[in-house]
Amino acid sequence: MFATEHMFVRWLQRQQARRPMGLHLGIGDDAALVEPRAGRELILTTDLSIEDVHFLPQFHPPRAVGHRALARSLSDVAAMGGIPRFALISLAISRRTTQAWLEEFYAGVFALARRFAVAVVGGDTAIVSGATTVDATVLGEVAKGKAILRSGARPGDQLFVSGRLGLSALGLRSIEQRAERAIRKKGLRDAVRTTGKLNDALQAHFYPEPRCHLGRFLGQKNLASSLIDLSDGLSTDLARLSEASHVGARVWAERIPVPASVTLGGSNHDDALSLALNGGEDYELLFTVPSRKVPQVPREYRGVPLHHIGEIRRAKTILLKLPGGKEVALWPLGYDHFKKLGFAPPGRRTNSR
Amino acid sequence: MFATEHMFVRWLQRQQARRPMGLHLGIGDDAALVEPRAGRELILTTDLSIEDVHFLPQFHPPRAVGHRALARSLSDVAAMGGIPRFALISLAISRRTTQAWLEEFYAGVFALARRFAVAVVGGDTAIVSGATTVDATVLGEVAKGKAILRSGARPGDQLFVSGRLGLSALGLRSIEQRAERAIRKKGLRDAVRTTGKLNDALQAHFYPEPRCHLGRFLGQKNLASSLIDLSDGLSTDLARLSEASHVGARVWAERIPVPASVTLGGSNHDDALSLALNGGEDYELLFTVPSRKVPQVPREYRGVPLHHIGEIRRAKTILLKLPGGKEVALWPLGYDHFKKLGFAPPGRRTNSR
């Protein structure tokens, strides 16, 4: 472990060589000083990442823990149509944590921050006897009046989603299966090392890509009437968007970009569909487009495919249209902290809380 | 406990009836949208408050936990000469927490926020099996170029401090003494209730007052060349200010506003001085003033006394001048997370980390 907090702070300061535009004072004083561009609104969001809740220290490499902690907040900024600028990383470090873990964690944070030109300008640190807890706060910008809310979907709007859904949940499943085997074999002691090239599912789970460029494109082109990021699963996040917009939706099962079957092992299409509907942590963007603007939606943006998966309805229920033509209700079965604990039936959750 | 996170979020939304100026979108979407005033720099700061590290659930009333969590970040904004505008409260809630605790916690947060016209615009929530952990992020504003840093003190500048030092540590001591008695008597089970009117020390410990008005006054009047808030004790925070400014200091022991002896019970003046020098969590402001501006420093500002306690020296050591005229080195013996754990000798700590 770093000998003193002073040395830790100095080390942190050295990780970011260049002083980005708009950063007047970074890590080291009572607070950071930044200057946003004139005429912008600011986007503020924060996300917790907690040991044994959001990550398992035995299975998630520290670099992935850092990447995922920041990615969650960057994705929230993308989901407003904005661009991220500054981040604060608060870290309650478990007493069991090593300096190597900490360095790898920050390597994950800084690598992702660098790619999106985000400056890490502060945070707070404490050492605790319990679980390591990260809180990543991001400040973003959006041109005045250009933010895309959850609440703008109107009946007749068409529903789109980016990328491929369910891959992260598939990656998590493969980690859990490995863990079970490891526990059966020798009891759970050491980390289950994930070495070599990651397959698509593990890559999606460990290093999800926040869709900041896409979010900004949708805002700048005035294409999307509403927008949300898929943090807890399509079924749950679509319910949130629909509720905020006071509408319902119809989703065509055949159009949902499920994980390619080859990566599923022996599983069938129903399983893939279930992963895509209810698996969380995809961090893809779900958005609605007014009918007349649908021709302007590209088939892909910067290499990320955009799929037309359904439509918004006036009736406030959400339907899933199956391949045979039958329609069933689509319930929100994605991740929910309260549900997980058996406190309540599937509820809604907002990321800005 | 709230039946669903949805209900919790709705409850939170109802706690703030008015939409403050500059808040375009609060709790409930992917992120918050705010608009700072033109021509301002933004101040960003965040502070952790952790069960069994920063507060003890048996002894700290939940309302005080909420107040203190936000006060720490407001004090950082005051220490830059700015005014706080928006806050995000992230909360990892221990599974043992009751809804009553949560409501009282937020009552403490919202009461303090209201008094300083700060809008709580977001956060994140999770339920954990371990310690309750709060991360309070505050966004403040300061006129361009008017922020007061730690690094501006120059030899010959005069050293001032607001309020009275060591009261919070005295309050903590009385809590600990009560706890010991309670444990001896019946084993530690229930909360040691603090009822009735609080004495000055308990009031200072449970409900510290961030000096936002004073910080802003010092900035607007261009009075202070450097400024820091006393979160970890005068001896430690003066060492930080001195290091950042590449200077030393001389402090006159007689001038330090120690707790009134009557509140100390049987203790003597040395004890009071030690509390004032090394007791943390006072959240008073320590600042330097160029000699020629000293006459402009009022004896008090908005009821808070300002004490002239020393001077800045070129030599990079910090001296304490005792009543007899003898000078001794003043070592940083205030709170330090790493020191507490036996990792290192007293180090420096920065609040923006």
C-alpha cells in the first residue's frame, strides 16, 4: 500500500500528464476548479460500484472494476445526449486491498477517461474494514436545450437500440460457471484468473463501451425524442422510458439483437432472448425517433449497429410480439437493488438516483 | 424500509418543493441538468462519510449524519471562496438501516441544503450488507479568477482563523466517555440517546456550520491570499496550507480560540490547546491576509469571530510560540486516514482527494 495518502495523491496527479481544456485546478486543493464552455447546460451524474454488489473481487480484474465504475457514469451522460468532461472518483478502500490492485483499478479509470477526453479532477479516499466502494461522479456538457430526456417519447415514435444486448449478462454467466467449478474443485480461495484474449461476452462484461459518440450524434441531429441507457436490462429500462413518457410500447422479438448463438454453448434462442431482454449492464442506448425522421437514422454509427426494434403506443402497456405473431406482456425483469433483496416486486429505478 | 426504489425516489423528489434557479432537471432521469451563471468557474468537491469511520450509528443521530455528510463538502466550497449550488448524495445503505433512519438522515441533508440554497439534484443508491457509506458531491460557483487557493500565502502575510477550535473534538470526547460508561454498565446494545438541548461541544460536533458566507466574503473583498478549511485539525491543515504555499508559519498559542474552560470539566488549558490544535472536524476557515489588508479584516463576520493567530514565515517550519515566549515546533497531529491505520507517520491530506 502507498505509505501515506500524500504519496497516493502525488501518484494520482502524475497519472494525468496534460491539463485538459477547461481544467483550472485539479487534484490537491480543497476542491477542483473547472470552466465549462459558454452556453452549455451541465449534466451531473454519479454511480456507485460496490464490492460483492457490482463486482466480485475474485472474478473481476481491478482494471475492469475501474473501467466499469467510470463507464456507468459516462453512459448516463451519453443517455442525455451530452459529452462528459470531468470526473471525481471517491474510493473507500478495503483494508485488504493491495497497492497493485489500486494501480490497476486506476489504470482502468484513466484509460477510459483518456479515450473520452475526461479529466479526473478529484475525489475522496478512506480506508475501511469492509467492502471497497467506488462512487464515480461525472460532469458533462450539452448545448442548451439539446439534452434528450426519458420523457419525450410520443405514440407512433419508433424504437431503436444500439449494439448487441445480453452479451454482458452472458459474460457474467460464464464467470459464475467458472466460479462454481472452482469452488467444487478446491474451495474458493484465489482469484479465478481471466487470461488471454477475452471472448465477446467477457469483453462486453468487463469493458463495456459507453456510447458517448452516439448519444451526442442523436442530440446534435435532433433525431431522438427520448433516450435512456440500458443499465438494468431492456425490459426494465424500456419500462422506465415508457413510464416517464406516459406511453407504452411494442417490441418485435425477431428484431432484438441477441447474442450470436455460437457464443451461447448449448443454449437456445429463448435463452438468448431472455438474456437480451433482462440481462443488465449492456450500456447500449435505447431511443425513440419520430416516424418522419426514421429515414435519417443510419444503419450504424461509428461501427455501432442501430436496430429498429419496435414502436411507441398510446396504451400504457409494453408488449412483446413473438415470431408467430402472438403478443405477450413484457414485464420489467431486469436488475433492481430492492427486488434482489426480496423487498418488493420488480420496481422502476432511475440512474440519477 | 421503502417498498421499492421507485417509492424512495418519489419520496426524495417531494422533499424539495421549489425548483431552484439554474436547475433544469433534478432527480429521476439518467442525470441532472443544471445551468451555472455565466462567467463563473465551477467548484467540484466530494466527501465520503462512512459508518464506523466518520460516524458511529450508536452515537450519531441520523439527522447529524446527514448534516455532517453535506457540511463537509459545503465547507470545501467555502474554502475556495465560492458558493455552493447543487449536490449529489450517493448512499450505500446498510441492510440494517430502517426507513426512519433514512428519513432522518435526509432531513439533516435537506435542512442544511435549504439554508444554503443548495439543490439536491441526484445521487445513486444501493443496499449493502456492510457499512452505510455516503458520498456527498457539491458543485459550487465562484467569479472567474476569484477562487482562493491553499497556495497563495506569502512570507509576512498574517494568519487568521474563524470561530472556536476544538469544540467538535470535545463533543466527540464526551460521546466516547458516555459510550464507555454505557458499555461498562450494560454492554453496548442500544444507541446512546442524545436528548434535550445540546451543549456547545455536542452542537459543534453533530451540526458543524460550514462557513460559506465568510468564504464568499473573503473572496469578494480580495482579502485572503490563501484559504483552507479545518477538517483535520489546525496543526495538520496549517501544514497543508504551508506546504502548498512553500512557506512556514508562526502561531501564537495565546491567540488560539480554544474551547471555553467551563465546558472542559476538570481539564486544564493544555488540554484545551491540544484539542484546538489537533482536534478535527471544526470546519472553521484558516486564511492568510497580506499585512496591508489586515485593518480591513473585521473582528467578526455575520456573528462569527475572526481571530488573528499568527503569521507566515519564509522558513518552511511551523512554530508554536508559547505564553512564556518559548517557541516549539508544531507537528501535524490531526486526523489522517493512513496514520490512523498505522501505515505511516503523520502525512498530509487533501480534501479534494
